[in-house]
Amino acid sequence: MATPKLNSLSRRGFCLCCVGGATFAASAGWLTPREAYAEARGLVSLIKDSAATSPIATHKLRNNISVLEGSGGNIAVLTGPDGKLLVDAGIGVSRPQLSKALAELGNEPVAHLINTHWHFDHADGNEWLQAAGAKILAHENTRKHLSVVQRVEDWDYNFLALPAKAIPSQVFAKEHHLKLNGASLALKYYGPAHTDSDISVMFTEANVLHVGDTFWNGIYPFIDYSTGGSIDGMIAASDANLAVAKNDTIIIPGHGKPVSNRAELQEFRDMLVAIRDNVGNLKKQGKTRDETVAAKPTAAFDAKFGQFVIDPGFFTRLVYEGV
């Protein structure tokens, strides 16, 4: 099969799911490992190039909370007299589009930024947002990863440390609470999930929950084993999210359709469990990774979840690594 063309994804769509993009061409055995790694390195650069021109879509929720879609992960924004608070920073080269979208939400300055985890499509914008006035808050492992050269094996890519001022100045270990713009925010660490640095952010009165990359709405997720992620951790995080969410909770996923709900989260969780069990059974039978991929353990879910950058073959490989 020929290698898929990189332009087969729209710029905007590609950027929305950029964490998975680095494995796009390698995901179904189209390339040798050496070729796949080279492609991955190139795709990280392509993701950033794409973000430079991708438009930003604004989705207004409730209680002065909105979601900005189009620069890496989905970004929540809370406006009010204490200044704008952002949950996640997107990719730095999106600054012009993000600045315009933020200005359209009100004239308050950017004052606070929360990183849900360390990945570049959620924290690359830290530098310019800090320069604009944001105090950055995150889990202690996010600061650890952003402070050093951090390797992601699945991309054969070494991410450089962020400049000192772009690294979160305030961190926590388990839970953190704050009140801004009349809203109560509850931040909670999952334990290792998508990475070992993931947190959720609940806007209590608005009943809006940002769950970062523990939830990819309608698409297979990337799991970063290089920094502590695992399929079991993703399932545990989904269970934690479901325990907090009510039927009328607005859930903001890290990637995919940016405004979601408990029913879609439940479907995502059930998919993870079923595929984990399918892959685990095949591995127990002594199947190799490639034999497991060939057995198509994701087949029942591919039509719904397998239509974007993490395709069924690559997701099967990720799950296989963790069972």
C-alpha cells in the first residue's frame, strides 16, 4: 500500500488532533521503523506549521466559559474581572489567531493559565501567554517534563525544555482549588493516564469539566508510554471522569469534538475496555504484536473511532504495549 499523502488531512483537522499526527503514516505497517521515525520527526514540524495558519473556532458554553478549537488541544477560557483564565495553551505559532479569538471574548488581560499535561500541543503556547501576563499552574510532573529535554519514543523525537519563564511557576501533587472570576475551580491529578502529568479541571458552579487528553471525543487516543501513560491508566481516568460528571455536565475533551457529555465519555470508556480486553486475550494466546494487529481486535469500533490520525493498527499497537 502506498504511503498516505500528508495533505489528506485538512490543516484545521490535522492540528486539532496533532498529538496523534506523528504516528499517522507509521500506523498500519506502511513504512519501515526507520522511515516511520523520520516521518514522525517531520510531522511534529508539520503540526507546528499547520498551527500557524489554522483558524480558531470559538464555542461559548455557560457562565462566561468558552472553548477555543484549532490550536493543538481544546482550550477552555473563563473571562471576568480577575482576568482571563485559560486551560491549556495550544501551539505557540497560533498566537495571532488565539489573540484575536481571546480579544473577541472581552478586553480582560490574560492572567492565568493551567496546563492539563506537558505535551507540546497543550503547553507550547506557555511562553507567549506568560509574557502576556499569565501565571502558569500545573501538576508537578508537567513542570518536570517541561524543564528538561523530553523524549517521546513513538515519535523518535526529543522535545527541548521550555524557557524558564514558560515553565509552570506553581505546581501541586494531588488536588488544588482556586476561585477566580466568581467561579470555583477544582483541579485533580489522575495518576498516570495519557501521561504521568494529567489533571482535570472542574468549573464547579458552571458544571463544566475539562479532562485534557484522558478523553479523545470520537477518535482513538494517543497514549504516551514514554512519560508514564498506559491503557489501564486511560481507563482509570475515564472512570474518574464518569464519577464526577452528571448527565448535564459539559465535558471538554483534549481532542475531537470540543463540546461533549457524559454519554459520549461513557462510549469512549467502554471502547477502551473492550479493545484492552480483546488485545489482552490475543497476547495471552501468544500472538505477536503484528499478529494481534492482523486479528483486527478493534474492528467493532473502527467505523466510529478509527477515522482519524490514530488508526486501528496503531491504536492496537499502543494497547498491546500496555497489556
